[in-house]
Amino acid sequence: MTQMAAISQQIWDMKYRLKGPAGDAVDKTIEDSWHRVAAALAAAEGENHVIWDRRFFEAMEDFRFLPAGRVLSGAGSGRKVTLFNCFVMGDIPDDMAGIFEHLKQAAITMQQGGGIGYDFSTLRPKGAPVRGVGADASGPLSFMDVWDAMCRTIMSAGSRRGAMMATLRCDHPDIEAFIEAKRDPGRLRMFNLSVLVTEAFMTAVKNGDAWELSFDGVIYKSLPARDLWNAIMRATYAYAEPGVIFIDRINQQNNLHYCEAIHATNPCGEQPLPPYGICLLGSVNLARLVDHPFEDGAVLDEALFAQLVRTAVRMLDNVIDVSNYPLPEHRAEALAKRRIGLGVTGLADALIMCRTRYGGREAIRLTERWLSILRREAYLASVELAKEKGPFPLYDAEAYLSGTTIRSLDADVQQAIRAHGIRNALLTSIAPTGTISLFADNVSSGLEPVFSFNYTRTMLMPDGSRREEEVSDYAVRLYHRLHGEAAPLPDYFVDAQSLTPSDHVVMQATVQRYIDSSISKTINVPEGIGFEEFKDVYLQAYELGCKGCTTYRPNDITGAVLEARSAGEDVPAPPQAELPFAPQPSRPTDPYEAGAIVHLTQPLSRPEELPGATYKVKWPESDHAMYITLNDIVQDGRRRPFEVFINSKNMDHFAWTVALTRMISAVFRRGGDVSFVVEELKAVFDPRGGQWMGGRYVPSLLAAIGEVIERHMISIGFLPDPTAQGSLKMAAVGTSALRQCPKCGQPALIRQEGCETCTNCGYSKCS
């Protein structure tokens, strides 16, 4: 049986282990999960399925090849779910009926699982006339708000809410509002934002030229290109968005330049896709392929690597044939081009095991060698599949071979394509692998450096108790196993915080040269970096040939991803509300602190008298106000919500308010982390439309009730005050403090690969 860290076992059980309707485990071991996936994908091999079943299992064994999460959880499950991770949806037409038809398509797609990308550049700007109705357009951002509300109500297949990417062209008249959209921390929470930057714009920035914002041939504004570029830079410097996508470069280097135009990506940016394009991902784990680790003769087993790449290409190609699809348009697009995204994970750990410093000259040399093997073997494997099963239907030999990426391949690979065609139009991508890398015994993620070599997490025990556990990076544990627990780490053990921004950019650019799609990566920069130096990161990424750039600078708006502290220094306790029953900061292990997970078998008993508060809510559609009473219990010196009552003279609400109060009160009385009730209520979207209350749009009456409960929880200190600075810090082993996870509530959230991943529960926004 495979041995692995406790967090890996937990992630497997929560995300990838097949369970029956009653929660009983169908997969008894991880090997059972691999067998299930292998058999499902081998079914596409006809009479040879037994042979390929064994080979597919052997590829996944020992975490050497990691199909993306949707494949691991869905293949062979018998459920009607898609095995694809992400989608780019169709072009949104600039009319009301078409806009809401695409909203429906987005909802259907997200309901099956996976994130979606949309380009909103097709929508006319705010204030533009709407012919025939005598009105002005509300602009693309107003419709992005509608998409955002939809996303909050749709639970993706599995256990996470969906993620979305919104793009807008750098010449759209509403681009300045788009750039500033995330300044409001409550707006567009379900979106990542990226600006589509053209070559013409970058030339105008370099030359100091004017830049015109236009739509449908009408020029709305002219401004200095550098002013717009600086606005993008200031926004991402302050709150990490928007990212930048060099869209002309993506189209120029696209293998399918002759039959598609790309103007959007999946949520984390590693897959620029055409309308209805699909993201199919898998990663070879380099950390499992190093022979003689940490020795002078440490080397990657290149023969095994090549074999794994070839097997992985066939596995991913088979996914296209066995998967369900949310929409017929997705199926048609996938079958016409058979695009896959094979990449690597564990790169940083593999470099460490080869005694090489991430970002250094030797690391670049090794990375180039390894990625060149990935590219060569992937293309040759696809040629072999074309000989056996035929090339992708839209294959045009002359047009395909004229592409810049194809012309950069070895001559013998080009000749093989010319002779036999190729099965998959595009083959390589570097995806965010935060969750599957944690699953794979906590190897480094994708091409990212190790974020932190050691940290602590909270383990939920079978009896409902909790204990703190140290979690270490795979390479660290292997080094200590070989050299003793007391052995100091050599200087080639470097983490994300000790690298310069240039180290990050150079590694991203090095990998990009061998990837035909794109890369998901976050360039972590220090909080104190100057604005001019920060801008240089993006210019360097552009000059070195990257297809996009995403940075993260910890600050008061984005949150401190990692905070250094000296040995023995205490981490400040979260600030608490000044109330008679505020929790005591001397209880850092209080099992009822916000975000803790506690299983109780018996409800809390009710004292005769409880403190509480009553709140008045006036919903604009109702003639009568609603009164919400929340009573609290004090337990272990901590005040927490215990029950809720809702009263109103409006009898139309009587039945559902009684049911709601009974259900919420039942949840409250079970104890543990009940903060999810707030998010569930706030996410309810009324299809008839919400209301404006207090200058803000509230999507439903239930959402308004959720906001009242949230306000009460903050006032009693059960939830942290989002306006309080420095809240919810937690010491990691050594020198770290992490952000709060929106799922488990623990301060264990890191930002990498353009995505947020929780080191405590495995939550990921993107995978």
C-alpha cells in the first residue's frame, strides 16, 4: 500500500476517493482509485484494453503521472460529470437575448464542474446607445456582475465553487473601469481578471504614443499608452489584479493559427482557448524520477520520463473519447482538435534533489533539457497515435507545419508529422497543480519554487478532536530521511520568498519556450518592492517571450501571504470585538474558533437565559419589516451563535421562515464551524432579481438575512472583522504566517500558479 503524508491521505479521501451515495468508500485504497481511472481510460482501446489498463495503472503508480483532479475523481465513477477541468465559452453577442443565453450556458457548464473563461470585449461600452429601445448600454462590467452572482449560486461538481476568468481588450472603452474593478473587495469575487494586451499597445507604450479606446469603429477616448499601462501596473501592484495576457503572441504561436482565433483563457491562464475550447490536463511528477538524489551523480531518469510522457499522451487522448461534455459545442470543439495539456509538476523538488538552486544557471540548463524531452516525446507519441487512430479532423499538413512552434521542433519530429499527421493539435501546458501535488505526498507545485519547506496544519481526528501537525515538503523529508533529521539543509534549498522576481521570470520564460500552450505561474514579489521595479517584472516577462504575467505582492489589500518573524517571536492574536463575552486571546487552540472543524454527536444544551440581539430588515418588495433575533451561548469563555428567530407581519414568508429558523438553529446547536451558513445564504440568487439596499446590490432576501447573521457573528467576535488589519495570522513552522482559507477558515492560504490553494484542507480556487 502506498505510504504518504497525512494531508495527502486526507485530500485523497475528500476529493478523489470514490464513495457511494451514503458516503461509504468504494475505493478502499489509493491503488483502487488508480485502477478505476486506468480501466475507464483503457476502455477506449477496444480489444487492447487489458494491456493499456495495466500500463496506465503503472504510469500513475507511486504518483509518477498525475491526471488532473476531474479525471482522478470522475473517471470510472459512473457519474454524468465531465473529466475536463476548464472551459472557454462562446463569444457573447452584443444583444440581451444572446447575453442571457450565454449566461445559461455558463451555468450548465459550471454545474458539471470546472472553471470557465469569457471575453467580455464583444459587449458595447457603458453609455453607448442601444438602438431601438432609446436606452444606454450598461457596459460589460454590469454583466460581469450578473455572471459573478450566478457563479456564487452554482456549486461545481465535487466540493468547491467554480472559478471564472474575465478578459477585456486593452483598446475597449471600458478598460479603465475593468482595471479598477477589484478595488472594491466585494466585487467580482468569483472572477480572475486579465487584460488582453496587443503588440500594438506594447509598441505604443515603448514609444510613448497615444492609444485609442474604440468599439465598433467609434473612438471613445484617446490617452497616452503609458498612462493606461501604468494604471494596469498600479492596480496589480495594489491588489494583484488584473493579470496581463499577451494575446497577439498567443495567436501568432498557436499551432491552430489557421483555423481559430483566441481571445480568452481558462481561469488560471495556462490554456488560451478558442470559443468552446476545453482544458484537459495532466502532469508528470519529476520529483519521483530522480536517481541518487542529493548526491554528486543525481540525475533525472530520462528514459522513464520519456516513457511516462508517451503513456500520458495516450491516456489524455482517451479522455476525449470517454468523457461527458456540458454542451454539444464543447464536444464538437474537443473532437475536432483533440487538444490536450500535458505538463510537469515537482520541478523545484527535482532541481533540489539534483543539488541545483532554482533560478540559477544550472537550473535553467536542466529545465531546458527536461522540458525539451517533454515536448519531443509528446509530439512523437501523438504522431504514433495518428498512425494508429488518425490525425485530428482539422489537421491541414501545410498550414499546421507552417506554425512557429512546429518549425522550432527537431527536424525528425517535423518529418514524422509531415509523413503521418498528428493526433492532438496542441499537447503541452503547465497547469496549477496545487491540490494534486499535495495529494502526491506534497511535492512542489508545477514549475513553481517550493513555497514553504515546513508549516503547520490542523488535523481532524476520528473522535472529533484536533491536533497540530507539521507538514514538510517532499524533498525536505527525503533529505532528512537520507541524512538524518538534524542535518541542516544545503543552500540549494530555496523557497519562493528567498528568490528575486527575476529568478521567477527567467524560469517561466525558460519553460515557455518548450510549451505550445501557456503556463500558470505566480511571480511572488516582496511587499517593499518599488513601483518602478515592479513594472520591470512585466516588461521583462514580455521581452523574454512569456505569454502572460501574474504577480502577487502581499499588502494590506491582498493580505500578507507570508510574514517573516524572528525565532521565538509570538504571532499576534487576532483582534477581538470589545464585548463582555469576547473570546480570550489566550486560547489559540480553542476548538470553536472561527474556521475550526469539530464533529459533535449531541446538540449543545440550552440555558434558560441567553444574550442576543434583534435586527430589523426592510426588504423593498415587502410591506412589512422582518425582525431577525440571534441568541448566543457562552462556552469556554467564547460567545457563539446558538439560535435564530425570524418574525414578520407578512404571512407570505411564514412557512419558509419557520423552516429556515429551525434548520439554522439546528446547525448552530451542533457547534463547530457554522460560519458556512453565512456564505450559503449570501450566495442565494433570486431569479426575479435582487434589491439595492444601503447603496449595495443584494441578490435575494435570503442573502440579506445572511448579511445580518454575518454582521452579528462579527460583532460577537465569532468571525474576524474584515476591516481589522493583521487579523487571523498563524505561525508556520519556522517563519511563516498565512492567509485565511475561505473553506476551512484556517490561516493557511497561499497564492501560486495564478491560483489560491489551502495547505490545510486542500481547497483550491482553480483545480
